[in-house]
Amino acid sequence: VNDGAETVKDFLRAFELAIAGQRLTLCTLPLVRFPLLDCLSLAECHSVRYVDVEGCGIEGGLMPLLSLPNLTYLDISNNKLRYLPVSLSQLEVLVRLFVDNNPLLIPSPSTSPLPWLRQTAQLLAGGELRLDGCNCGKLPSEDMLDDRELGVAVVKEVNLARNAISSFPSSFFSNWTASPFITSLDVSWNHISVLPKAMETLTSLVKLNASYNSIHTIDGEALLPLRYLEEVSFRSNELTSIPAQLGDLPRLLTIDCRDNTHLACPPPELHKDASACRQYVERVWRWTCTGHTHLNLDGISQLCSFPSHIL
């Protein structure tokens, strides 16, 4: 016992180690501290494809996990990792990597930017990149996103929530060849004030979550190429208007604009013009035409009532 916690050598008593078929899970016990995985031997576990070590207090020593040649799913979220080793490149068939809620330093100060992506040929091929809660602070500039080195051109789901991001580099999307393949983008709980026009390159986007930011402006023209967009959330921002171009998206089903206290709907200049008001509502909020689109406006302080002639 060391300060009330088990030592690393006693890891078998500190963890329930469960290997069932192709799945390996490590579950912490109360009052247990286990910072490293170096003592774990997985030499005979070549069939393991799914590894979950979420919330185990791990600080490093990931090499035993990186020795699994058939690993396709790795969840190392909610730990204490500061760095991700470049040896992740050994996981050639990995398609899902969860690293959210770790105090990661991105980019790493000791090696090239985002080394664990740059050195990996097939990392996340067709899968999900989740960096939720890693406090990146800022996104890498365009020179750090050369897909010829990254090899992540078919990433489909990107989660950058809770990273204190205030803006996107000018070419973050347009220089990233993964952009046309992304179907889900989560940038919620950041400090973003403007959605960039470069979002127009996300032509396969189905779901956009930009809630809990400081967004006051949405470039409506940048939304027009997003023909597959079905669900969008701008909840708890600082919007003053909803771009009419949203009404031109043929597959849009859900618009969440709750808790935008500066939002006037419809815009004030339309309140006195019956025909303009009707046209605006029918264009932006297509539920008047389709009957199935969901518009959530709870918490909008400046929306007192709709004129009776548009209902």
C-alpha cells in the first residue's frame, strides 16, 4: 500500500481484467490509483479488437495496448494522459480512437504537431476522431494538416467539444481533404464567435453541433453546399438572426436555436409586412410546407408572438 493506494505491481488486485472473445476491459476499483500499463502482458491476446480502459487514471505506459495487431477500437478517455505516443502508428487497422477528457498537450511540444496522427498511415480510416475536453485551446494551422502525411482523409466524425477554441484557422477545412467525408462535426462548448465560410467544404455533413458558444454570425452562403445536413444545433449562442439559407437545405429536419436571448424571430423588419413575414417563415422554417421539420425556439426572449396571419 502506498498512500492508501495499490502499487503498480499489484495491478491484478487493483483491476478486474476481463477478456471475453475479442474484448478487453479494465475496470477500476474504489480508492485505486494505477498510472501505468507497463506491467500488463497481452502477448497472447492477438484476437483482441476492442479495448476499453476509460476512466482508469492512466498517465502513460500504453505500449502493451499498442502490441495488439488487430485492435480496431481503443477507448482511453477520462484518464490523465499528457501525450499520445507516435507508436500508435502500429495500430494499422484502428478505426475508432476515443481520447476525450485527457489533459493532452496538442500539439506536442517535444515532437512534430499532432505526432500521433502525422505518423499513422491508416489511423481512424472511416472512423471517429474525438478530442472532447482535451483543452487544445486552438486548432492546428493549415501547415499542420497535410493529409499526405496524416493519412486520415476518410475520417467521418470529428468531436472538438470543450477545447476553449475561439476560432478556426483560415484554411482549416479547405486544406483538409478529409472535409468532404465528414458526416458529424461537434464544436460545442467552445468560445467560437463566427462560423467560417470554409465550412462549405463539408459537403457530406449530416449533423452539426455548435451549441454553447458565442456565435453571433452565421454565413448563410456557406450553408448552401451542405445538402445532406439533417440536424443543426445553435443552442445557447448570441445569434441575432437565423440565415434564410437554412430553408434551402432539402434534408434539414431539426433546428435547435434555444436560449439565444438576442434572437428576434422573425426579424423585426418583417413584423409589419404580412407577405414578407409569411415568405420568410415558409423559407426558413419549412415545417409550414413539409410538416416534419422540428424547430426549437425555447428561451428566445425577443419572440413575443407571431402575427396571426402567418399561423
